[in-house]
Amino acid sequence: MNVQFKKGALELLVLLIINNNDQYGYSLIQIIAKKIAISEGTIYPLLRRLVKEGYLNSYYEPSREGPSRKYYAITVKGNERLKKLTEEWNMFTESINSFMKESDIHDKG
């Protein structure tokens, strides 16, 4: 998958997943990696930025498998950001899909 496509969608994906359930960094990587190839190096800087911008809060929870885990929860501001990104994504994909429907690229191959 195109790296730029992933980069543009990752913030939306992270907010969508955390909106459903609080997550820790590695759990996010596992969830996303089931459908899209990503590396740890892309998630943790994004989480730090989302906390810094007030879209997420973080807290620690004990783990049965080792040290406490840092969980992330969406904030009210994060929910507003998620709604905005979702609207923008829908407008963007509808526009791209309309071009794809108008194109005869599938008939030329």
C-alpha cells in the first residue's frame, strides 16, 4: 500500500480505534497491522502528538504480563477531531471514487 495513503489515514484510524476502546500502543499496532502493514515507529510519535494536541489522554494500568501499560483515551476535543476527520475522509473518498467510476482504466488493461 502506498506509504502516503497510510500516513494520511493513520490519525483517523488511531482515533477510530481508541474511540471504541482505550488502547495501549502495542495493541494499536496489532489491531492496525491485521489489515495494514505498519511499523512501531509510526504509531508512538503519532500518539505523543495526539496527546500533546489534547486529542488523547494517557494513563497507566497494571499488566499481568509485566510492567504497567500506558493506555490512551480519547478526549472531547479528540471526538471533535474524529468527527472532522471522518467528514473529510468521506468527502475525499467520494471524490476519488467518482473519478474511478468515470475512468475507463479497467477497460484498458
